[in-house]
Amino acid sequence: MIWRSNVDWDELVTPKVAADWLTYRRELQLLSKLKISRWLGMCSSADEEFHVFTDASEAAYTAAIYCRTKTDKDEVKVVLIAAKTRVAPLKTTSLPRLELCAAHLGARLVRQIQTSFGHKLENLYAWTDSMITLAWLQGMPSRWSVFVANRVADVQEVLPASKWRHVVSELNPADCASRGINPSQLITHPLWWTGPNWLRKTDRFWCKPSVQHNTDLEQKPGKTTSHVTHTVDELSKPIPMRSSLVRLQPFLDAEGILRVGGRIKNASCSNDIRNPMILPKRSSLARLIAAELHITMLHAGPQMIQAAMQRRFWVPGNTGGESRRMKIGAN
């Protein structure tokens, strides 16, 4: 609030800021009474779940992750593992964008927890009270503006669309941090320390498929970029936005072969020339093809081999020198 009020370093702050600060300073000593359980309830006889809650306000955005354990005696325990809060940027930003920043912060927090635990978190769910953010996260990154697309792509690598659920604001524990609470409220705030009450019930309604949401906000006007999967069997996993394949507009043909897309689909040439097959640069198949062309073309140079390969195949990052190395490697 101080930096938004344009108060210089040697000027008095506004009465409201001064009153809020004095209250906060007075209550800080109450935190000496705060006790936090270090045991998350994880043991060999308990089932574990992890729930990430994210929220944003005009002042800040937050992510908090909880561990939910259930013993064979149906005893449920929910414990806060970690949380992160960031102050909203000074530049005016829409609330949906801030909510997306909170989701992005949640994905980064999950990465940090997984690094600390030394393994990937199974049975992981994520929650937000923003319908627009859910719609963004459920769509392909290529549908959205650059700001949204970059963050959606990064979030989906850790928290795919299938992991996200909607929670009402009143029951979102991340709301406590994004809007702020005093130390006196923090000490005995059940929503913050143990999450919403329904997490401690045995009815795991969140295991049902998530509801689909839609929005036109931040959608690219009249532009479509192809996103395909790494394998035919993983149709729900998009290629990351940072992948070099994205600019090729790749697609899977009827036989499940990955091909280059583009604007020459109506050209009067063969299908292999219009849409060459994509091969990994260091794959055995690419090396064998380069070696065969080297022999059939009577030991032609790297540039001729590369030109011949590109009539049917596209090897990302391939240069004439790379074609020569692939040929030598195959021999």
C-alpha cells in the first residue's frame, strides 16, 4: 500500500497505513504461541493425497499445498505442507491473469515439494475459484494470448487439466493469504491450517471427472496452432510450448505418423513433400536413412543428402554437417 500511495521515504504515511502497521506490529508477538505439527500423517498404513489451492486478489496471489492422509481405520488428517505468496505487480493486471499467476505459482510449488520429497506426488489435485482460469488450463496453450499461453503450458506440465477442480471462494484456504489476515487470526484459523472441512470427510467427490469450462477471454483472434502428442496413446498430453516441434504445426495422419503441417497442404505435389514425416535427429531410423541415401547417391556430399532426405522426412535441427554425422554413425 505504501508504494501505491506515492509516499517518499522521508514523508509520513497515510493514517490508515500507519494504523494497519501498528496493529500488525502489536500482534506479531502472538506468533510466539504458534505451534506447527511436523508430522504430515504419512505412514505405510495410510493413503496419501495432495491438494493445491490457489487464489488471487488485487493485492497478492497465493498457492498452498496440503497433505491428506486416511488410515485403514478411516481416520483422516489434513496438514498444510507449504505455501507461497507473491505481491501483485504495480502495473494494473486483470484479476483472471492474477488468478492464472496463482495457478502458475502452485505448479512451481509442487515442483519444489517433489524435489524435497525426492519423488513425484501421486493422487494430486488442484483447486481454484476462478472459472476463467479453469477454462484456460483446460484448453490448448496455442488458443490463448502469449501471456496466458506461456503460463498454461508451464502449469500443464505439472498439473494437467484433469487435475484441476473448482472451489468456492469462501472455502478456498489460499484466499486467507491473498487477501491477508492478522497474526491474531492466523494462529487459530482452521481453514488455513487444515483446509476446508470436506477434505476431512471420507466422501472423495473430487475423484469425479472435472467439469469443462469455456471462455473467449484472451483467445487468439482467428489463429490456430496444431498441438499433437508424443505418442498416439497419449492424446491428452500436448507438446510443451517451448518445444521446437510447435512451429512445425505437426499432426498425426490416419496411420499415426507424425508429419509437418503448414500452408502448402493444397500444393500439387506428393503427400510426403507437402507433409514430410518428422524424425528425431538422433534416432537410429534417421541415421539408417542417411546412410542408405549416401550409398544410393554414390557417396554424395552432406548437402545433397540433406536435400534428398527433406523430400520425404523432416529432421528437426538437421544441417548438412548433421546429415554427414548421421551417415557416419550408421556406417
